[in-house]
Amino acid sequence: MFKPPELPPYVEQVFDIVDLIPPGRVMAYGDIAEVIGSGGPRQVGTAMAKYGGAVTWWRVIRADGGFLAGHEREALEHYREEETPLRADGSRVDMARARWSPADGPE
DNA sequence: CTCTTGACGCCGG
DNA sequence: TCCGGCGCCAAGA
């Protein structure tokens, strides 16, 4: 019998938050760690590195709005599709406008 | 047990 | 604005 993949509790908590992020909006690794209330940006980053493929990974980026290294092209496609606010030069997300938190409420 | 390694973040220069 | 340095913190060697 094959076992359904069981994710570490911390990873599930990260996924729960990521699933709440509305299209066109993003959250920083540190933001997610803060909502969970434990661990730090690096823990969230590690979780995403291992299992991120199962969720909307492009909505989770660094606090400075930089695209995920190695997946810039794919990420940009999603941002164009979701109309995520980008900076004038289009090289990164406009955090001032796109940054979201559960407290902002669903859209 | 110590040392290294990250999908990070902040602060100077 | 760009870059380097350092702090952070859990997991693995």
C-alpha cells in the first residue's frame, strides 16, 4: 500500500498561509513566519525549497520583491497573468502595493 | 557535540 | 540603488 505523502507540521502551516494569498498579491518569507508565530524566514524558505512545488510558490518571495532565483521567467509569466504590481523596470515585485497579509482580508 | 548550509532580512557604506 | 557583511535558526553531515 502506498502512503500518501505526509508533510511536516511546519510545512502544512506554511501551505495554509500560502493558500490564502489572493492572485496578484504576495507575501515575504518573513511575513509568513510571523503569521505562523514560530521559526523564521529561513525555516519558511527551507520548507518552500523542499515542497514548494505543490503550491503557488510565485506568491512567496523575498522581502525586497526579488524574483525566485532560477525561476525568474516562469515567475514573471504568473505576475503578468495575475497582474501583480511590478516596479517600473519590471525586474521585481512592487512590495509597497503587492504585499499582503491575512489581516488585509480576502479579496 | 561542532560545523556548515540555506527559496532570508536588515543595516551600513 | 547596488553590495557586502552579519544575525538568525533549524536540519544535516
